[in-house]
Amino acid sequence: MSVSLDDFKNRPRQVNQNRVPQIKGAVQEAVRMAALTGSADWDMYLRYVEANIKATERMIEQKRNQAASLVLVDEAGAKAAAVIAATLAVKLETLTELILLPKWIIENGEAAKKLVAELEASV
């Protein structure tokens, strides 16, 4: 039995909830891959930052879980864990921005070289 194209497009679909985190991770990686420069040194730096991002994400998750588990038993401990999680979230934002730095330096470095060369030529 053959299925028409309209029937195929309109078929009910199940969403595999187990794949959602994998897909989100792949999307994040695609964004981070766009930051690669093609320079072995800068790309090594990016891998180092990426490793720090992943470690920080794990630490945030642990501290949030710790805060949630302590909220009824140890309010001070829960608050301390929540503060640490918030601090780590700021670190994560900074690391995420650091990924874009090498590409920005390379792109704007070429423009800066041209301006310096023009300035030197005019002197």
C-alpha cells in the first residue's frame, strides 16, 4: 500500500523526549563550531574554553540540585548553594562570550593591520 505525500506530511508524530537534550546539545555545539577560526592555536583555546563551559554547566546543575534538596532541611545551606549556582551561571555567560573572542580578534585584527599600514604610509 502506498501513502500519498499529504498523508505522510499529516501523519501523527510522536516526539521522543529522550532526544530533546541531545538535540539542544547539538544546537549549542553548532553555534560553538561557528566560532572556530581555522587557526590551530585559537582552536585549541576554544577547546579549552569549551571544556570549562561543560564543567561549569555540570557544577551549576549540581549546586541547583543541592539547593533544591536542602531547601526544607537546611535553609542556610540551600541559600549558599543557590548563590554558588548563580555565581557559576555568570561564569558560564562569560565563558560563552569568550568563545567569540578569537574570531572577533582575527576579523578585526586584519582591519587594524590595514589601518596601521595606511597610517605608517602617510607619515
